[in-house]
Amino acid sequence: MPTQTAAERELADLLVESLNLEDVEAGAIDPEAPLFNTGLGLDSIDALELALAISKKYGFQLRSDSDENRRIFASLRALSAHVETNKVA
């Protein structure tokens, strides 16, 4: 399994906490595995909750109608890269 970066680990912690994933260890999330379906098994409601948690923590909005969402939410690594690029310092 690929190693998480510090930013990916921070986001994994947020993901586990905000979605109450009791059986998931943040450090055990493969940063390149899909977040939805076969990966962590998240669904569209989870995506909305995660987007809200990200907006509160990082100060920018993830739009539900964006054509980029499939790419942004593809994996922890993809989501982390998007957060790092767009977060408000």
C-alpha cells in the first residue's frame, strides 16, 4: 500500500471523524484506493457530509454540481491534492 503524506493523513482523519467510520483506521486508508463503491464504499450522502467538513476546516466550497467531482473524489490522494491547491491559509 502506498504511504500517506502528512496532508493525506490529516484529510483521512477528517474523513473518518466526520463520517463516523468506526471500523476504519485513518492511517490504513490506501491513498490511491477509490473512496466510493469498491474502495471505502462511501455514497453520495457521505460525499455531501465530507464536502461540508472540508469547507469548514479548509475554508473553501466543493460544489455539488461540479463536473470535476468524479476526479476530485476519486481517491484520498486526489481529494488531498485538490484541498492543498484550494485551501484558504
